Amino acid sequence: MGLFSNQLANVVEWDENWEEAIFWKWHNSEIKKDSRLIIRPGQDAVFLYNGRIEGIFKEEGNYEIASQIIPFLSSLKGFKFGFNSGLRAEVLFVNTKELLIKWGTRNAILLPAQGLPGGLPIRCYGTLTMKVSDYISLIDQIAGVRDRFTVDDVRDRILTVLDSYLMKWISAEGKDMFNLQANAREISAGIQSDLDMDMQKIGLTVTSFYISSFSYPPEIQDKINQAASVNMIGNTDQYQKIKMTDAMMNSSGGGAMSDMAGSMMGMAMGMKMAKQMNEQISSEGGTVQKKFCGNCGAKLPEGSLKFCTNCGAKL
């Protein structure tokens, strides 16, 4: 339903089609003697006359303009309704709620990185919150030439400066270009400070700024994942064993191939265990006599032997 139907010709209220706007200007009709002003929760109504602020009303409710609003307007206190034309004034409805804005870099940002002549391309995603803090600046800079100002308008304005702030604060706080998420809090704090200074020029303040994630090109992300896996395990030999196990579990060669791989791995583990046990016995008992075959892991009988009685390998 539009703002001005025949039934609501004398009602001054926010157009329901612009609920997500930061402000919306009512100036489509005259304010007549029996006009009423409706202020809903999360809204302020700013009366403008000849381009200047006459009054700001913040309490929600349904008001009769002639008796409850006009007496409080600075230069219109003596205005008397009764003229056929009525009062030609503007009402600026301001959204006072904290607004959540999702953002993301439009293009990849090229960050200087050693070994990458063209730079390291990354993308970022996150959210920010902001709210109106200065009506005078908002009216002077934006509302004076526009009838409405939306979240999309603010997002476009932010994205024009965001890339430069990202490069500035990543260079200052990004200790590891391949793990920027570790310093996301410090980077976000620096960007919020700079962005807030920009937004205050148009009467807005940035109350929070968060970087949800950094995105690298697929080929770089694969290398990062591999490096993280090795560092997490902390042992290259152990990492290779895990890779072998994964290969066996995901083998497409059928049961025979898996069994063969399992047998080979079992023998390798057995030989390693035998070697470790022989070394332990030698270190504890002072004897060099081997108790297990280093080739097949079989236990050896007592006495001095040159060959394994199980597999025939030389001891």
C-alpha cells in the first residue's frame, strides 16, 4: 500500500517500502490542519522547513501535528492552520537502529609478498554495524540532495575505500601473509578506526567491523593446507605413514591391493618394532645378542645364530 491513499491523505509516516533505509524523506504533500504524525519504534522524525531543521521528535506515537507538533517547532510556533494550501514542510524519518551490513571485496587485492612478483591475490568477507550519530551532517551531506539513503548506498560508499584500508592494515598487522586469519582482530580494529572517520563526515558512526574470512586462490590454498598438515603432525616420517594409510583406505585397486599394502605396512612396522626392542635390550642388558629378527620380526631362539630360523635372513 502506498503512503498516500484517499484514507491516509493526512497521515505523515515512514513509507513501509523503505524499512531498510537509513533515512527516508516525506515531502509529497502538504501538511494540513488535521494531519497526524506517526513515529514507530526505531525512528526519529526531523521537521525541515526551507532547508533548515525546525524540530526533532524521538518518542514513538501518533501525534496531532497542529496541537502536539507545531507548538514545538522553532520558527513555526505561530503558524496557524486554516489556509487552503496548508503547510509545505518536509519530514525526514531517520532509522535509529544499529544496522548490520555484509561486505565483501569486489576484486582480489594484490598484497606484496616475497616470491610473488605480481603480489598475493586475496579476497575478504565480513560484516560491520553502524548507526546515525549526527543529523546535521547527514542532512547537509546526503539528505539535502537525496530523498532516501539505503544500506546498499552505504555499502557502495564503503567498498570504494575498503581496498586501500585492507592493504594498509594487512601490511601493518599481518604477521603471516599465508595465515592472515590469525591477525584478523588487529586488522579489523585498524580498518574500523579509519572507516569510522570517513563515515562521520556524513553523520554515521561505525560501531563494529569484523573480517569473517580471507580467501586465497585455490593453488595457494592447497599449499597452505599441506604446510598446515605437516606442522600439525610435527614429524615428516609420521606424515608419510598417515598419507600411506589414507592411500590404502581410499585405494580403488580392490581387496587384493589393499591386502598387499596392509601386509607390507605390517611387515615394516614389525621390523621397526624388532629393531627398537633389540636396541632397548642392548642398552639395558649390555649384551649385543639379538632376540628378534630385524627382517621379519620373528623371535629368535637362545644361542648365537647367524641366520634367522624363520625367514633365513642374515643376522
